[in-house]
Amino acid sequence: MLWDNVKDIISVSDNAYLVFDDTVIDKRYAKEIEITKRQYSGNEHRVIQGIGLINCIYVNHEVGKFWVVDYRIYDPERDGKTKIVHVTEMLQNLVYHKTLPFQSVLMDTWYATNKLMLYIDSLEKYYYCPLKRNRLVDDTGKQEDYKKIELLSWNDEELKSGKIVKIKKFPAAKKVKLFRVTVSTDRTDFIATNDLSQDSTDVVQQVSKVRLYC
């Protein structure tokens, strides 16, 4: 029903973004609803009783508009599906059935798993996603051991243009470009992308804002 209501009003673009994010509908007083469960709410910044939704948003940044094109209810006790499985299924549905054109997938740290990142890469699409600060990477070309992202050193050129790193347990030939992005005065994100031609931290910062403000 959602797709039927939006498919004819979407302004498609080959340069569009797909944003995957989740929302928890607060149902703290409705414990008898079967699909409610205790889960972390980003809005509340704590665990609450609610219905978890995983949303797929199509963003045409060229015209400044976006549309919710798919969603899944997060209910692992009944369907056994993780959030990664839901996102993968929505991606498959969008690529092979809805056939919406897009260039890049934007997602947060919850979805920045090796499996999903490599799957997006196999679709020949780009991804931009923040990595957890304790994620292990190598920026030395095997000259040193893997280290936590938060322990990496950055020179002026890398702060401006990013650096090539290998994520632990990625295939040997798969590298990503890592950027250190200032989100606010008290928050710094480390954004990874498989677009190795990307060479501007400023551009990556703008791309990241699309995910944050949809």
C-alpha cells in the first residue's frame, strides 16, 4: 500500500540516495500489543517499550525531496530476522522489483556490518556509513597490526581528503576510504565509503547530513 501511494510521485534520479534508518514508535503503555518489545530509542536515548520500524527512504537531493518507499517491522521473536536481513531484503526488492535508480546507500553504525557493506558493493553501488570508534582497521598496508579507529593518527592532507584503510575481516582486495567528520562541537564521526575516488571531507560531511535530517 505504501509503494502504491508513492511510486507515481517520486522524482527519480541516477544520483539519488537510499537512507536506511530505524524508528521506535513509543508504546510504553500498550504491553499487550504482540509486536511491541523493549528496544533502544534514538529519540529517547534509552530503552523503551515500542514497535520497531526499519525505514527505506529515497532521497533526490537534486530537488531537495524524499519519500519513504519501504519499511519493515522489527519483530525477531516471530520472524527470526535481524535488522541486517530486513535491510538486505529491502535493497533486493528495490533493485530487482521496484527498479528505482540510485547511486549511494546512507546508513548508520547499526547497519555498517561487513556483510551488508560488501553486499552493497556487489550491487555496484556506493555506501556512506559511520563506523564505531572501536572498529579495527589498517591504514599502513600491513606494516602494522590492526588498530581501533579512534587510535588512528591523521595528517593535514588526510583530514582534508580522507585515507585508504582495510577493515578487519574484509577481503584482502577490498579497501574503503575513511573520513574524520566533525558533526558538532562535541561529536566526531568516522565515515567509511567504498567510493575510493571521493577526496573531500567537506562533501562527505554534506552527504552525512542527508541521513541525519531526512
